[in-house]
Amino acid sequence: MKNVFGERLRELRKKKKLTAKKFGEKFGLAESTISGYENGNRSPDMHLIKEFADFLGCSTDYLLGRTDNPDPHAYDEEDAEVAFQKVIEAFKRKPRSKEYTMEKVEEFMQVVLPELAGKEISKEEYNILLAAIKATIMEQQNGK
């Protein structure tokens, strides 16, 4: 059986120009432990897999071989467009349901926000984005 986890761990570690020893030191692990993970003789616990992924800048799914996209904040423009169209439809709906509309706006934000920063944004930044979305929708509704 192919050791996808070990291969990807080794590949990403080397991209960071770290020896197994130096990489292990960052997590309080022996070089032999890292070697065991990379060779498929040992398996880290879930918490450690998450720490590796965070440090290496990839998703846990990538490390585990569940996806071939290492980017934990992969942005899918089609998903964003579909989510945005749902927001527009929510605003056009009569009678307007604030709960439904906000649900669609939040779905859109979940798709787009990781692309914008890849990290948490402040409440103020969130409100600015929300205002920009509302302004865009209102312009579209008014035919501008």
C-alpha cells in the first residue's frame, strides 16, 4: 500500500529545507519518529497531523491523501459565483426574509473569505465586506 502521508510529509518538509531532525525538533519529536512517519512504519495522532499541516501550510486532507490540492484555503471561483447568485436571489425575493437573506450572505462569505486572507478577519472587516455585497446587489437590482 502506498504511503501517501509519508511521501507528502517528506516532500513538504524538504520544501521548507528542513532535515528530519530539525523538523522533529519543532514538534518535540526525535528524528527517528519523523523517519518512521515518512517511511510508513509509524502513524501520528490526529492532533499532530493538524500541527504538521498548519506548519507546512497545507490541509490535513492533502497530507492524508484525500485531495491533491495542498492549499487549505482553496478558492473555487465557480462556487463563489453560485453562492453570490444565491445572495442576489435572496435580496430579490418578495417578501424579503432577513433570515434567509443573511443565511445566503453567510454562505457566500464562507466561500470567499478564505481567498481574501486565509485567516480570520475582524468584525469591522466583515461588516465592510457585507456592506460591499449589499451595495453591489442594490446596484444590480436598480439596473446600474
